[in-house]
Amino acid sequence: MVKKLIRSFDQYFIFKYILKWFVYVLPVAIAVGSSIAFFLWLLEKATELRFEQGWLLYLLPLAGVAIVALYQFKGKNSDAGNNLVMDEIHKPGGGIPFRMAPFVLFSTVATHLFGGSAGREGTAVQIGGSVSGFLGKVMKLKPEDLRILLMVGIAAGFGAVFGTPIAGTIFAMEVLAIGRIKYDALLPCLMGAVLADMICSMYGIHHTHYAIAFHEQASSEIFNLKINYKILLSAVGAGILFGLAGYMFSEGIYRFKAFINKSIKWRYGVPFVGGLLIILLTILLGTKDYLGLGVVTESGAGNSLVNAFKEGGVDNFSWFWKIVFTVITLSTGFKGGEVTPLFFIGATLGNVIGTYTGMPVDLFAGLGFIAVFAGATNTPLACTIMGVELFGGEHVVYFAVACFVAYYFSGHSGIYSSQRVSVSKANLTDHLSEKNTLKYIRERKKEEK
């Protein structure tokens, strides 16, 4: 009688659901959080060593050949990276090899050690997907539960690597399909992201602190929100430019990769030439500012993500050169993510926009930081929340405006070719279906030309 009474309440089944997923998520969060902590520690040491031993840059071509060889002979299907994780979530079956985690971890560290321009989000997502896929098989989960656990892996990896668990939660659900978010994984992803971030922090890992010193001055109020109309209109205009920068970055990787693979038939010639191009550009520009993550420079001065928040802190075309360096690096077989370079591109472009429009430089650097990322990944909600987690909530209206506008003006493009288009941006594509990916849309546009 009592059992029947208890089971008549929805909350009983909700409690069981929460308990079940806590049991599933905990080992994933511990494993992913610990792996990300180790990865970030290695990345920091690799960057410090590269600063101390500048000659390591000249070994970049050989490092690229070694990375490509590793994946060709031992990588199985790991080379597909983030897209493999997304494909497995959309349509389980092929599986994610556990070797993906150590392969991408050490190959990314090698890329940074020798001066490749790349990020860390791709590594975090692949570690999360690989670990959660392995543990899901060990626990013998049903396909639907395994799909959710893979999303938990993405949320855990993203949340831990940037220290933004809420953004990581939304990113894991938003990145899969443009225009659609399924909330069936909401609570598991939140648990995974928060726990993984906590675990990572327990190892003493500290994330770079970014601050926007600008505070809203006296202005008109709408619904008790302070709105400066000049800043708001400037944020719209900047959002358009941020979206176009995201489009340039995404299409740049796709087109340069196709071009260089078509031009160089020998597989190992591609990373070798890519490494040589990075070396040549570094010499011609006379700066190493565009190597590695770009968060800080060896001297502390120059073009960096941190300096983008300072007036006059970066050059006018630093955002463009970071696009060039990263496109070459990631198109020629080196490993790493795209997001931290996107932060650099957006923040430095925002710095330039703020400087020439008379807007607050640090605020517009912050807008670019999240908005170019929003445009290139088609995740405006996650990026808006990331802005709040990183910079505080005072400027959330501007964050949302910049991210949403950038999302639209990046078009049907993005850094993840397996991302599906569930809802077209302004009805720009025909015959949308569950199978329409960014890769499919690109190929179709190519055929129509």
C-alpha cells in the first residue's frame, strides 16, 4: 500500500533517475576531471619549455610527421576527433576507441611544445568522449543511456578545461544540432560538468582570470536593466564582424585542408609543409606571439589573449594572423582544439573594434572572446553563459546580443562538420532533414557552383 502510494508521485521516479545517473556520472567525472588536470599541467610545462628553448620550433615539421604517422598506424578511427564523438551520439554503433584519449592528449601537447597554433577544447571533448564511451561499455549501458553518457563526457571535458561547468552543460546539448536542444541529458550533463570541474580544481589547476573593468554609467533603464544604446548598437555591429570572423575561420580550415591535401599527394608531406609554413611566417612577422595557445607571451608584452583586454595591448591585425596560423596548424594534421584560438581571435578583434569606435576596449574584447566562438560553433546560449561565468553578469545583455548576432552571421558554417542543422538560419537551406550535416551542406553548395 505504501509502495503504491509512493510510486504514484512523479518525484519518486525522478529521484530514482537522479540516483541512477549520479552513479553513472561519478566515475566519468573523476576520470575526465583527473585526465584534464594532467593534460593542463602537461600543456603548461610544454609551453614553458618552448619559451625557454626557442629552437624547438624548427622541429615542428618533424613533429607533424610523427603525429600523422601515429594516427595512421595506431589510431584506428581516432583521427576523426570531435566529429567521431558527435557521430556516435547521433547514431551509436561504431564506437569510440579508448586510445583516442591518450593519443589526442600527447599529440596536442606535442603540437604546443613545438609551436603549433592550436587550442585545448578539442582534446578535452575527445578525452571526455573516449572515457565515457569506455566506461559506458564497461557498465553495459543501453544505447540510449550510452548516448547520454557521451554527452556527459563532452560536458565534463569542456567544463573542466575552461572552468565553466554551466557553459559546458549547455554546450554539450547545444553543439549537436543547430537550432535544437534536447533536455533529456540536462541533469546528467550538469552533474558531470560540475563534478569534473571540482575534481580538476582539486589537483591545484588554476584557470586564467579575465576581467572586464568597465562598469555601466548612468543611462536609460528598460525593465530595470541598464542599457547604453550606443554600446548596444555597437555590440550589434561588432556581432556581425565576429560572426564573419567565425565564418572565415571555419571555412578557412575546410578549404585550406582540401587545397593542401589535393596539392600534396604524399601523406607525410602535408604536416611537413604545414610546419615549414608556420616557421616561415614566424620569421617573416618577426614574432612568436601566434604560436601555441596565445593566452600569454614569453615576455608578457605583445599579442596575447590577456593583453587583448588592455587598451593598445595588441596589433590591429593580430586576429587575422592568429586565424592564418591556426588554420595552417589544424589543416595539416597537427592536433588540438579550435576554441582557445577563437578566444584569441575574438578578443583581439574586439580590442580593435573598441579602439576605433571609442567603445570600452575590455568590454568589446570580452564580447569578441565569446561571440566568435559562438559563431564558429553555433552555440550562442552556451557562449552567453560562458560570458557570465568568466566575466560576471553585469553585461549579460551585451553578451547575448553579440553572441546571437554572431551566430546568425556565421551562416551555415562551423568547425564541426558532423554538426546537424535542425533549424535553418533564416531559411537559407532547402530540404532540411535529420541527416543534414554541415559537411553535407558544404558538399551540396560545392556541387551547385
